[in-house]
Amino acid sequence: MKLEKLKQDLLDAQKSIHRHELSIKKLHAKVAKIQQRLTQAQVANLEPEAKLQRIIKIDANLRELHKNLLREFVATENTLDKEMNGARSNLIDYEIEIKLEYFLPESDPAYDEQSDNILTTRDVLFPYDYEQDGLKRVLKEIETDDFHDSPASAEYKQGYLSHDVVRHDYRYNHAIGEDGLLRVEDVWVDFVITRQYRMSLESGDYQKMSASK
């Protein structure tokens, strides 16, 4: 009898979680709509030329950030590869994760002293070819590529980080559009290195990675 009661309690709890998840999803959708309205109100008074110049400046700064992150990523990866393949190292593997958080200024209508004031968040990923010529090529692409959906009619070129935050949705991190990007004051960067080890509890020895990662 006790087992049946526990099973029923588990089912009730799972149903409750499902109801809460649906409620949270609806709230996220409501927040997105409110943010969109705030965005429109915030940028409505900007002159078209002022909007254009600010978005061009933001795009240029995001391109520089993208290039700097790639350089740091490659340098960190090379250092960890050398350490991992060293005879005296116990390091078996690693992960590098880069996250960008786009913050609202205090002047924004949606700014809340009790909130983290993050308008949206994005992960940064890089391609895998990191020979020297490949790195130079990717850096050049970051500087010159245009990801604008309608490049023939666009007034400016759109780098990848700008395009990503303007156009792409990721679960709860919705696209914020150009008007949303105009609201952002700062970008917080989390550059996270996870070092991984594996030790046998029988021998006390650390497992080594093969010669190539």
C-alpha cells in the first residue's frame, strides 16, 4: 500500500512540475512581448541617422570582441593541449565555454534594481581549423563578413555577433532585434575553462589521454 501511495505522489508531483513549466513558458512569452513594447518606446525618439550610427558602432565593437575572444580561445587551447600531452600532466581533457550577457543601462525603462538586467544571453562557438593560416582567415572573415538578411538593401554590414543577437532565438533567449541591440550598454563575458581529470580508486593512478586529443 505504501508503494502505491509513493507512486501516486510521484505522478502528482510530475503533473505539478508540468503545470509550472507551462506557466513559466507563458510568462517568458509575456516578458518577451513587454520587452518588445519597451524597446519600441525606448528607441522611438531616436533620429534614423542616430540609430544607424549607433548600430554601426555597436557592430564594429562586437566584431573586435569576437576577434579577441577567438585569439584568446586559440591561445588557451594550445596551452592546454601542450599540458595535456605532457608526460607529467594528469590532465585528461578540458572544455572551453564562452558566454555573452547583454546588459541594460540604468536609463532603460525596463531596468530593475532587484534584477540582473540581462536583456539576453548568447554562447560563442568557433570553427575547428586553427592552423596559423586558418586563424588569419577566420579573423578576416569576422572583420569583413556580412550576415545581414538583406545585404543588398542594408545600410550597414552586420557581423555575426550582431546578427546572432538580432535574429536568432535560443529557447528563453529570444532575438532582440536592432532596436533591442540599441538598448544594450554593456556585454559581460564569461570565459570558462573546465579542467578534467580521471583517477582510478583501485590504483590511485590518473588516466592519461592518448597522444592526440
